[in-house]
Amino acid sequence: MATNNKPANTLRCGSIKATIWENTSEKGPFFSTTFSRPFKDQSGAWRNGTSFGLNDLEAIVSVAREAKEWISAHALKR
């Protein structure tokens, strides 16, 4: 269950976004990460896609590494 509705951090690499969430469980707080690719739909509204093409994969690897480093640094402070 999330402790609040705001992300703990958001990282970007190109059009790929990693959103880090702080959650709590009976064992205490922990972080989780979601990955998305913002795009405009046919009506011009912004949406977040969760499927990625070949050209997105390198950016996902890069932003996943950054997310791991951020989570590791912030998890140690607890």
C-alpha cells in the first residue's frame, strides 16, 4: 500500500520515465518502480504507455540502473 499519492522520485532517459514509489507493508517501508513512455493519444491528451519498442530498451536499461542507485541510496538511510 502506498504511503502517499506522490512519487518519491521520477527519473527520465529520453522519452522513458521511471517513477519510484514509497510503499509500506507489515515488514516496513520499501520502494517500487514503474516504467512508462508518455505519448499523446488521438485526441491530444497525454497518456502513459507501458509497452516498449526496440528503440526504448536501451533507455529502460539506463533509467533502471539510475532507479536502482537511487533506491539503494535512500534505503540505506532507513
